[in-house]
Amino acid sequence: MDSVILGIHDGHEASACVMVGGEVISAAQEERFSGLKVEYGYPAKAIEACLSLAGLSEGDIDEVVIASHTLNPSAAKVKRAANFSVSDWIREQHEYWKPKLLDGREVDYWSIFAGNEAFRYDEIYPFTDEHLRNHRDPAVKREIALLRRNTAADRLGLSLDRVRTMTHEHCHAFYGYFASPLRGKVLSMTAEGVGDYSNGTVAVFSEQGGREELSSTLENHLGHMYQYITLLLGMKPVQHEYKVMGLAPYANDHEARKSYAVFRDVLEVRGLDVVLKNKPRDFYFHFRDALEGHRFDGISGGLQTFVEDILMEWVAAAVERTGLGRLTFSGGVAQNIKAVKRLAELEQVEDIFVCPAAGDTSLSIGACYMAAWERLRANANDPSSLRPLTHVYFGPAFENHEVEAFLAAERIAERYDVLGPVGPEQIAEHLAAGRILGRCHGRMEFGLRALGNRSILADPRNPDTVRRINAAIKYRDFWMPFTPSMLAERAADYLVNPKGLRGPFMTMAFDTTARARRDLPAALHPADFTVRPQIVEAAVNPAYHRLIKAFERLTGVGALLNTSFNLHGEPIVLGPAEAIHTLDNSDLDGVILQDFLILRRS
């Protein structure tokens, strides 16, 4: 029987994955079930859902692998990234990091954030006061790792010897390689805030040999710099870095260069590592003072250009050392799509692939790939049986009979017009007429990007759509671009892609053609006309492809504007209940629930 592996990530963006015989069968983030965005901790509901979707019970599990040997219990108990507001992040800087790093005083982190009535604290891990107050002690670290293993074993009814922790950085790398379509020997790089032992690694990866590390460092602070600039600009770290990236193209050269000089003074490439050039005592307060008087857009533009330049130097050095021009890139920094675009444009880079949700969200999947690879190698089996991700539709689906029962139980027809079943032609007509619709159809996507099954869809020809969605539905910042889902057979009409790079997951950015600027103005970045597309293959998502094709027949445009189906600050919707909640609390024109169309009455 094929081995059954359960992967768990219990840090921020907690998730679970079930892999059977080297293939991902189900995967989901805990936030979709709890309703708390970037949920933190043991993903109990996601585990339950993943096992159910795979048709398995706890007793079928051969091995449980928990990503990361270390976990900060105070951050986990507080659910730091999930609960924190901007003011909480600032309070942390002033009441914890400033005394610790600048004043040389030890402060109890837990006491600062305990007892906040607005927080949802972790109730699963039985952390003790010793864990919360002394987690850096090596013995306490080992206790916490054992506690996490014991918790998983007890909740799943398994013996402790079937549960282990996996190295954080290695999970990123295994995911980056085996989830990608690249095979043979490739360059494998990771960059992030912090893992178990590093925040930047360079390795050579192959199917048979696995990962051969060439270099690692704890001084690659690109992620930290982006995090603290996000906070200094009044936005949430760990959640809103993409807003800084979206703002960057609006900066003028003068303002961007001024801020760029501040960043360039801190980090540099040395050999195979990004390292500190001039180490500040603290990043937040250093940049607060150094950037005083700098314009907000110049700060964004300077930071983004700096990150792109450093990454290009780093990758160029790694390619030169290894002679490998094919690259997988993972870790949180790999989610900076504009930087990845610049890497793809390097002459010495032949091919590059970034898997969906390349940050910590996907650690559960990476842990499964790594464990499966080790099992295959231990039994002298061929690791090429590990299958890449051709899609990420790994979450729950809701069939028509379930939707009908929900609509009846909630008496939705008393408030909205309920039509159905409807086909793609009818939905396309509504979209072409200017209606904005949420689509909840088929299995939910894994990761940070909505890829058609939990998406808000609109006509990409009409720039006014951007204002409507920003102001009345998503409550987004005005400068943020939207993205298109485009037919694979039309991608060449819209994308400048001389290397033929793949773009199925919205993890790659491209320059666009004149035709794209004519057909898709609402789905391009308005400042530089770049695009982060989902290239839709008929074989991968037939129903979504049919919908876009129907829109093309009506309009001649082979794409739809696509943004995630959620209200600002809430997770992407799980199913009918969350979809109707979004409709009730926004100015969406309607929602598609499987084959039913629910429309707002005029």
C-alpha cells in the first residue's frame, strides 16, 4: 500500500497536507476554517478536512511530519501575525525589542500581550510558564519540540515514534523543487525572515541526490527589511508586504534613489551569501530614523529596487559558482513577484519556477515531499515517482445538492434572486454586462492566490471595475493592481515571455503586449503595465476554462479580472456560508455557488 504522510505547519499561516504515494491528495490552511487570517498554531480543522477529503482516518497515517524543529511559544500562544494590529506591532517594537536590543534590558514578552480581550489565544498546545518565558534555552527548545510531537500523536491516536519534526529550510527547498516541473540538477535557493538555522541558503538539488547545501547565512535580512518597512509605512507585517511592492512602481526616480541609498548601506552580496554590510543595532528604529523625511512612495520604490538588485547579484553569483541556470526559489522573499521577474530576465537564468504560496504556508507540503523522498531513498525506490503540482485545488468542494440545501435553510431566495443551474454562457453574459461576481465552484485552492474557484471575477476591459472593487467590495488600497486569469492559448497575445516561462499560479510577473493594454486595462498594474497572470489550461481546470472561453466568444477577450473572494482582512471564502457573508457585507452584484447564480436585486 502507498505510504500516507500527514504534513503539519503550526507557525503563522498554519496548514496541513495529506500525501499518498508521493502525490498531494489534499491540503488546506487553518484560516479557512477558523476565520482568522494567517492563523497560527496546530491546524486541527485543516487536518480533519484533509483526512476527510482523502477518504482516510487517523489510523491510516504512516507518518506525521511537522515542519520546523523550533517554534516560539509566546508568538504561538498570542497568535502574533494573526491577532496583531498595526498598533500591536508598534507596541512590540517599543516595549519589547527596544528595551532588549537598544537598552540591554530583558523583558517578558508574554506579559506584554497576555490578557488581551481582542485576541484569540492558542488553546491547543499546553505551554507552561517556563516555555513562554525561557524558550531560547536549548533544553526548553527540546521540550517544546517534544510537546508539539506529543500533541499531534495524542490528537491523532498515534504512537510518538510516527511523529517527527523536519528542518524548516529543507521543507522550503523540497517543496520548491518537487512541487515544480523542473527536474534534473537545478539551483535551489531560499530566502525568508528566519528558519531553523538560517534566513538564506544556496544548494544544488536533484531527484536522486536531494539537496546538497553550498552555503547558508543568518544575515540575509531582506525579509526583515521588507517587514519593518511595511510597518513603518503603517501596514501589517507578514500580511501587507505585497502592498509595499504594489506601491513601488509609482515612485519617481529621485525619491526612490534617495531611499535606495539607505537600504544599500545595510546589506551586500559576499560570495554565495547576502550579508550585513553595516549592522544596525535594530532594524525598525534604524530605518525609522534613517528614512525620516523620505516620501512614502520613494521608500517603497527604493526598497523594491534594492531587493531586486541584491537578489540579482546573489543569483548571478550562485549561477556562476554552480554553472546551473535553472532555478527554484522558495521562502517568503520568493513571493516578491516583481523581484522574481527581474531574476527571470537575467541572461544567465535559463528557467525559474516559484511554487504557489512559497512562504511558510506551504511548509506542510514541503515536509511531505521531504519525508516521501527519504522513504523512497531508504527503500531503494526511484524518487522520480514524486509528482509535481499541476494544480492546487486541494480543499473542500460543495456539490449542487449541498448548495440547494444551504440556500433553502438560509432562505436566501427571500433576499436575492436565485438562478440555476446556470451554464458558463449565462455567467459570461453577466460579466460582459459589467457585473462583478464571486465564484465558489469546485475544490478550494491552497495558498495565498485565488485561482478561479474562490475568486471575484469581472470584465478586465473596464478600468472603472478597479474603483468599484476597491471602494465597495474589497476595501483595498487604491494603488493595488488586479490580475487576470487568461486562457493558455491566448497567453502569447498578452504576455512578453521570450523564455517561455510557466505562469499557472500567479507567482510570476511579466511585461505585457499592446493587445493586453487594450484588452485587459483593469487587470494590469496601472503604473508599469506589468501583470501577474494565472495561465489557465483546459486540462487543469475545465470548468473555469469554459467560463473564460464563453467570455471570449462574447467579447473577443480571452481573460477575466480575478481577485480573491473575501472581504479585506478576512480569509478567502471556504464555501456557501462565507460566500453569502461576503455578498451581504459588500456591493458584489452576485455570487456563483457551484452551478447556482445568486444575484442582488436591482
